[in-house]
Amino acid sequence: MITPAPLPAPKITTPEQVTATGVMVCFAVQADKSSEKKYVSIDRIDELETSAKTALAQLIQSGEIEGKSGEIVQVATGHPSAPILVVAGLGKTAQRTRGKILETGAAVIRRLVDKSRAEITFLVGDAISPEHHDALVAGTLTGCEGQHLYQSEPAFFVPEKLAFVGVSPQATAEGETLGSSINLTRRLVNEPPTIMNPTEFAERAKIMASEEGLECEIWDETRLEKEGCRAILAVGRASTSPPRLVILKYNGGGDEAPIAIVGKGVTFDSGGLSIKPSDGMVDMKCDMAGAATVVGAMRAIAQLGLKRNVIGLCGLAENMISGDAYKLGDVIETRSGKTIEILNTDAEGRVVLADTLDVAVQHKPSAIIDLATLTGACMVALGNEVAGLMTNSDDLCRTFSDAAGQENEPVWQLPMFSLYDEKVKSKVADIKNVGEGRWGGAITAAKFLENFVGETPWVHIDIAGPAFADSPKPHRDAGATGVMVRSLVRWVRDRS
Ligand SMILES: [Zn+2]
């Protein structure tokens, strides 16, 4: 049995003096106005040999290096211990956002992981503003993680050491926290579903919690029964891997009411009796990305020592088929007492979240944010790179949108007009787990969830599109993306 590579953990340093060794990386920027003389700035290039400077000057002169965003050029230096210099373009001022800086760090690493490398040194100078230094470091780490976990011939080599010259130890540590937490989220999603079942997911959350000093409670099927979590139990009933509910607690904010972040954790979604075709089922190990995002974000929040109280809840179940499977037409009395009629067993995420949100509400949070790979309808509406936001509190939603904007993770709010309320009313129970046909499916799913948050200000984030990618990009592998970890951390950090 092949065991997957451990999570990437290159040794990260912040040397004060530059030593020309291994691969050196520097950055080029473009002038903002085309009327200005063609201009490329290279930072700290004095550290390299004369031959490298000459080669570089020629490449700049000839236009081979333009400093455009996304441009990566490798230059031979002629230096015996640092034979390769990588020049990464950052574009014009407006293009040098946190998101782009992170992507640049990741893209540079992804260019270099085809070979085993002892050391990569980033010469970070004025080209990157200090408030984005952590994003660069985070990106270099996310570039080290991919979905190739079970290949017997490794074709991907994590560098042993990454050095950041000109970056403060604090920014480096924060970037390392962010990058490694995003990688944890991605790893949880990328693991095969038979491995990452509810029990194993809960176990990994527990390990993270003990490493970071978080409280961790795991409800097994007996406890779920006792707690009245009949909705979670119904979805998980047909699986040989029983459901779990994970509660993580971080206390950084004294006596204040906690913030709750809640994740959908359907570790595999066959659709149940409303079975999915193979094409729709093939990536359904990713249906726990919301819960994985909660675990990654809680880790980062704890490591950064943010001065807030935060509770993370993961509702975990595997949606399978057996003689005991929950059925269409079933009525379930949820933990809250509200009854739901099941009209499609593939709309199981909202059923799991019904009980999970109810447990969150019991902790009297000041706000709830839930994350879920909930609907294909959200992808139809917004495409597969944008998360949909739905809320009962426009003010709260604005604060989250602002945080996501600062991190350059695209989100878009969808309306929650009361006219949609009708669409989830059931003739048999209080509500039903589907809307009316396909129309407005992302919103009717959110309307269903709204029944379980009471008066608590709440934002629902549908990450069905951006959580899992079909194809790679220069800055990341295909598979799990770790989307929204950064935005959540930013939002918790900025929330006053
Ligand atoms: Zn489903």
C-alpha cells in the first residue's frame, strides 16, 4: 500500500545576507504608463555574478523579460553554486494584488518541482509591498501541494528549503501558517473517499486540534442519536462508515460570544437512491470541502492567535445506498424540531447542515458562516470560480465580501427575497429538501438552510464551483483548491 507523501513542510528561513546558492528567484515589474520609457526593475540583483547581470540586461533589452504578470523566465547565471535565476513578472501596480502575489509564489514553485532541489531563495525587495509578503510565502507553500498523492514514481519534489530575503520573520511565519492551512484543507479533500470517511475526517480534525491547542468534541452515532441529530443520521444511514459531528473551539476572545463557522462534510456523495450518473459522481469525494475549509481555517486562526472566539462545526456523513437508505417521501424531524420532507436524496447537504446549524445556534454565536459544496445551480449561475453568498444579514454579508475582496477570492451575493420562501414549503412536512425544479436552485437551498439559523446573522457560502478544479493552472494543481480559507481568516481577523 502506497502511503501518501506527508504534507509539504520545507524548512523556511529569512536570512539577512544573501548567499548565491541553489535556485535564486527575483521579481520584475512593469511601468504603469505606456508613455514612460520601457522599464523593468529587478531587485537585489547585485548579489549575483557579473555574467548573470549581463545576461539579464540583454534579456531585458531584447524584451524577453517584460515584467508582465504571470511571466516566468529562467536565466542561466554562470554562477557555480547558483546556476539558475528565475525572474517572475508582477505586472503593473494595480495588478500586484495579494491574490496575484500568492499566485506568483505558487507558480514559481510549480515550475521548479520537477526536480529535487535543496534550496530556493526569493530575493524579495521593493517590487512586493510588505503587506503582501505573507501572501508570497503562502503561495510558495500551496505550490508545493498537489493531488498526485498515490503515484508510485514521484514526479513532484518539494524543495527542502525556502529562503525569503527581505521578508520579516513575522510575515514569513504568517504566510507559512496560511499556506500550510490551505494545504491541509486541500489534502483532506484530495484523499480518496474510502480513506477520508467521516470517522477518518473526524480523527484528522482531532489531530489538528491537539497540535494547535483547540478543544475538540466528536459526536459519534450514539451521541448523535442522543442529541436528536436525526437528519445527519438519516443521510449517513446507508453507509458502513457512520456519521460524525465535529466541534472545534478556539478561545482567543475572552467572554465575547463566539463566531461559528460551519461546514458541509459529505465525504462521498453517491446521490443516494436519487443516484448520480458516473459523470456527476466522479469528483464527489470533494463534497466535504466545506468541512475541510473549516478545519483549515480553524488551524490558521489558532496559529495566528487571533483575538476572537471561534467555533468550527463539521457535519460529516457518507451518502450511500443500501436497504436502509433514507428514501424519497421520508419525513425527518430535525434536531430543531422542524420537519423536512425528502424529495431528492441527492439534496443531502442541506439535510446534514440542518442539524449542524442547529448545534451551532445552541452556542449562541454572534454570527454564523457556513460553507458547502451545495448546488450545481450555483455553478450554473456564477461559473465554477465564483462562490455564491446568501444571507439573512446584508451587513454581515458585506463584511465577508470585503474580506474576500481583500484576498482576491471572488464571491457574489445572490438575492434572498421572501418570494422564494414558498418554494421550499412542503405539503406534508414544514419544508421540503428541493425547490421548484431547477430554477433558483442555489437560493432555494439557502432558503431551506435559513430555517435552521433562527435570528442569528448568517452567511451561507456555496463553494460547489471553486472548491474543486477540473484542470490545473500555472499556480495550482487540479483538484482541491482550498478556496475561502484565506477569506475566512481575513474576516475573523478584521471583525471587530
Ligand atoms: Zn448530493
